[in-house]
Amino acid sequence: MAEIETGKKKNITIFGVETEFDGVLKFTDRLVITGKFNGKIEAPEGDLEIAKSADCHVDSIKASSIVISGNVEGTIEADERVEICSGSKVKSDITTARFRIASNVDYSGQVKMLEKEPEADLFSVASSEFKQAMIIKADKVS
């Protein structure tokens, strides 16, 4: 499982391999899906991981960050980042601030990058910190 780092510890919920869920799912912490999911996921403050064994057919997914190792079909939006791991199959239009895709991924769709301003106040940080906040990260693909 990929670890998503945040400033505070989050609760983790795991949908097991035997779990099949149809409908609208809302959460605020972390969710790991290892089974089947059909529907819509609304978690603008949550972190989502779709495991290698997972099969997800969604109208849309909205989360803070999304790590995909399994199969996903549907629209994806993540304010922070989307990471697609090796061996994944993803058919989706993706909107995110940061995007990473490994080799050996079956991907079809379009990627739209969000423009995010640095979370630093120009007048309250040292110039070196502000410059670092302005640098485009190496893992951002456009």
C-alpha cells in the first residue's frame, strides 16, 4: 500500500476483496478499496487508495489525493495529487494539481492540471522558502 503523508493522523477504512459496494460513498479520512465499487465517491478532504485487486466503475471520484493500483473507469478529480501505479488499468479524464504515472500502465483519457498557488504568504516567509514554494515539482506532468 502506498502511504499518503499528511500533517495529522487519519483513520483508515478498508473495503476487503470480498466487498462489493454500489452507490454514493462519502468519507473524510482514508479509504482503501480492494474489492468492487460502482457509483460515485465524494471525499474532497479524504485520501483514496484503489488497490491492485480493486475494480471500480464510477460516475466520478473527488478526493484530496488518489493512488491507483487496480482498475478504474470514470471521471477523477483530486485537489492534491493522482498517482497511477505500475500494472493499473485506468480509463478516465483526470483533473489534479500533481500527476504521476508509472510505466506499464494501461491509461486512456485526458489529464487537466490545476493551477495551485503556493500556500505561503509572501511577507511571512524567508525568500528561499518562497522560491522553493514557487518551483514546479519534478513529479508534475503536464
